Amino acid sequence: MSEARSPSATGGTADADEPANASFSRDAVLEMLSNQRRRFVIHALKRTDGPMSVSDLAERVASWEYDKPVEQLDHRERKRVRNALRQFHLSKMADYGFIDFDARRGTVSLSEEAERANFYVDSLTGGDVPWGVYYLGFSAIALLAVAGTSMGVPPFSWVSPGACGLFLAVALLVSAVGHCYDNYYRMRLGAREKPAEVREP
């Protein structure tokens, strides 16, 4: 996850010399991203150029929450999400500096800091093997392969130590590329049309 700034009574901005992702405190990011509805808000705004109306934003979020196209949402579903955004989530996100919320005009946009920052939800999607577990398994297999090749134990003895090392190096490179792709193009809020938590049909 990216880092985010702590809320303040004045809504002051971060120092200009700080990196974009360092303008938010970790606690603020965890607070914001702990709620799926707020994650969906950030995702929708990342996918939009300029401000969104609260009504359009609520429809987009409701569509993902109820897993149905916007045109199939009923009045109750739209109203439930719109009221929750107006009465709680948007003002809280504005207090934390993630969005600019104009309640009078009914428009929402990302703050400059949030626009520049990247937010990742790789531990929230469910069903996927965490990359840490993947690399733990990969390391165990690599150690077994190296030990088997060194001691001449079949089937590892069928390949040379050099070939074994080359294979493991290539496999690690492919895994790292896959990890980077997964993080940036699948788990980053705003990277895809739908949030990673919403399963594709």
C-alpha cells in the first residue's frame, strides 16, 4: 500500500519537498483502504479525468458492489450507496486529504496528492495465493533442486548444475516480472476498468 498523510483540522498539505507517496501517513492509508466502498471511490476517480458528480460516482460504486451493470441497479441500491457516500465516506476522505469534495455542487475529485500516489490492494482480493507464499514455495523447490543436482539424486542428476542454475534464474526472473505486472496492472487502484475485487465475467 502507498503511504498517506494524517488528517488535520485545517486540511493542510504536505511539504513540497516530500515525495508524492510520502505525503500520506501509513495509518491514514490503512484507514481509508480498510473499507471497500472507499477503495471503490478511489478506483473510480483514478479512472476519471476531472471531477465526478456524486450521483455518477455512487452509481459506479453501486455497480461494483452489487456486481451488476449500472442500468440494472434499482432505486434502493442507488440511494443506499449515494446516501452513505454523502453522509459519511466522502467527508471522511476529504478530511484525510484523499479527495476534494464540494458538497454544494455535488462534485468529487481526487486531491493532487492522491492523484499522484499509487494504492495497492493485493491482500484484499481473496482467492489468490499471496506472493510471499509463492516465493516461499519457489525457494523450497530451488533448494531441493540445487541439493539434488549437487548430490546426483535422480531426476536432478539428469541435468548439469549449470543448466539447473540457469533454469532457476530464468524462472525467478519470470516470477518477478509476473509479480510486477500483477501489482501494477491488476492490484493498483485505477489500473483496470473494474477494481481487482470485482471478478471479471
